[in-house]
Amino acid sequence: MARLRMREATFSWDRPLLMGIVNANADSFSDPGTRTVDGVVDGAVAMVAAGAGALDLGAQSAITGREPADPDDESAALVPVVRAVVDACPGVLVSVDTFKPAVAQAVLEAGAHLVNDVSGLRDPTVARLCAAASAGLVVMHTAAPPLVRRQDPGLYRHVGAEVGAFLAERIDVALEAGVSPESIVVDPGVDFTKTPAQTVELLRDLGPVVELGRPVLLALSRKDFIGALTGRPPAGRDPGTLGAVAALRHVPDQILRVHDVAGTVDMLRVLDAIAGPEPPPGDLVLDEALRHQR
């Protein structure tokens, strides 16, 4: 059973922990649009009702080739959402996707449990802030600064081994900053400074990442490698995402960062019933109300 200790809480799970993606910014790469605090919080609550045990809140677009959001603006967008979600979703792991120390400090003060740092812990101040708050930290692989797109087919000789070595070194940095080993999550960095082919190669051999012994965050949802395989834009990649989730069901202690929580819950339920270690109960029946489309 996977276990994370953050703040004064312990989170544990024995099947994939679903982390719903909650965007507080208008320029998300896959579902752009104007948002209000109430609307964002309602979306988060709906994801929890659908089966999410964790939420990843963000206000910095992942679209590359642009300047980072101003930390004050990012904090202003996130802090009221974090406070409201922590209050509305007791027992749910609340993560914030940011690489900026000022934003990390603001959201930790607002009650966030986990900082999802997509910079590869480029600034160890983020780790020190997490340590001071007894909070969790996601350490992700990347070979470039945030918002810099690097697509180099020759960048890696053995991408899985190189990603694992990078994460091991970054874990040491986090530990030296005072983060508890039981509060660290690793993320192989799907699509970050990787071509679609390199991402697929990495996902086919996550052994060096799993061997680090920490929960693994799999941020697969609507990513570029799925678009490359299916020829679909971000909003049309949910079926491809489910294929990736199914293919990686074997990864232990995983956290699945997804847009479509309900669809992922359904897919995993059917997958585990057919291919899992335990079959469904023998008295499994279909509710009569569900036999025909109304």
C-alpha cells in the first residue's frame, strides 16, 4: 500500500490514486476559458464526487514559449481556490502545480498538502518551503527550464535510466533541504523535454523510476505523445489517455493525474474486473434502470 505523510495527514491507497486536474487559469493548453473561483471549486468538488482522491490546482499554463505568469497574479488566482477546496473537500489530497517559491509559500499557507514542481526542483527554495510546512513535494524530470520546449531526438541514450538517475539526484536535494522521504513523489516528466517517441520509450520502461521506491505521478492526460499517436488535438485525447492508463496499470503506488475522472474510474473498474487478481462478485447484476437508454 502506498503512503504519503504531509502536513498532519497521512494519505494511503492500494489502487491508482486519481488526481483531478483543476485549472484556475484561462489559458490551459487543453480546456481554455474564463473561470471564476466558485466555478473552479464546483469543478473540484465534482471531481471528488466522481472518484478523485487528490486534486492538482494550477494557474500557470503549460504552454511553452511564453513568459511565466507573474507570481503575485498566480498566487491571487490560487489562494482563494486552495482555501475553498481544502474546506469543501476534507480528506482529499490538495496539490498545487507551481515552480515559483513565492507561489509555493502562499499556497502552503493557504493549506495545500503538496507542491507539484514541474521544474525538476530547479530552485531548492521550493523544497525548503515544503520542509518547513511538513508538506509533500513532487520531483519531476525535465532537461530545460519551465516553459522551454526542447525536442531533441538525440538527447537521451537510455531515457529510462537517465530519468531515474536525475530523479535520484533531485530526491537527494529535497532530502538535504529537510523534506521527509515519506513526503516525496516522483514524476518521470511525460513529454517534458522529450519527443513523443522518447516519452513512449520511457513509459515502456519505468523500472528505474519505480525502483526509487516512491509513489509515481503519471501525468498522462491529453499529452502530446497521445496526440502524436492518434492525430487528435488535446480535447480529443481522452480515449487515448485511457489506453495509456490501462497500459500502465502495473506500475505500483501510482497517482494518475487526469482530466476525465469519471471515465478513468469506469475504465479501471472494468479493467480490474477482467484482468485484475480478483474477479467481481458472483452476484454481479445490472440494475434494471440501466438496461435501456432513457
